[in-house]
Amino acid sequence: MANEVSTDNPVEAVFGPTNQQEQTGGPRRFGSVIVLRPELEQRYRELHAAVWPGVLARLHRSNVRNYSIYVAGLAGARYLFSYFEYVGDDFAADMTAVAMDETTREWWLETDPCQERLPGTPEGEQWLALEQVFHADLASG
């Protein structure tokens, strides 16, 4: 799971009321993107129609909530966008627990071939982390 945003973009981050430098008062939000290999899209969809219970349990134990993956076709390629919320206190330790989980590692053996890492993805990461530029919790006002 990516937790670092690529720094190869020369545009500076801008912070304000709807894009705070530090996420406070609720879960930390993470978005990431990766290429979906078109010849394996059907397989990827089938896997995610029934994600293994052990994978879901590990994510829950590692304080991951509201995990979603979306697909889009852009400029002749297929991309996956993922979003999740983290509600724990030690993101690095929780993501290490996910990465060390035997069932999750077996799951990744099934899903990783369906994906292609994007340029700029940090070594050791599969998905490219996205920088949040806007958030508004409209449910609370």
C-alpha cells in the first residue's frame, strides 16, 4: 500500500481549509493509481467480486476502512484508482503487518500480474500514491 507521494512534480502543494497539511479529526485518507492490464481485466474483476476473507480480515485488523477500487479508461489505457481510510495510530506498522500476512501475499500473487506499475512509483511499492488536493466532509456541514 502506497504511503508516499511522488515528488517529481515541480508544482508546490497548496494548503487551506479544504486541503489541510495534516489530516486531523478523523481517518487519514489514501488514494493511489496503477495500470490495469487489459488482457487480465476480467481476471481482476473476478478476483475482486469475491475477495478472500483472510485478506479483508487482515486489512480490518490493520485499521483500513472504506477501501474502494475504481477502473477507468484514459488515453487508450485502463487504470485502477484505489481509496481507503486509515483509522489507526501506526500506519507504517499496520502496512508492514499487511505486507507480511501470508494470505495477503498469496492474494498479491494473483492480483499483481493484472497490474503494471506506473513510472515514478517508489521502489518496493506496487501502486503510485496520489496527493490529496481537496477534502470536504459534507456529512458534518
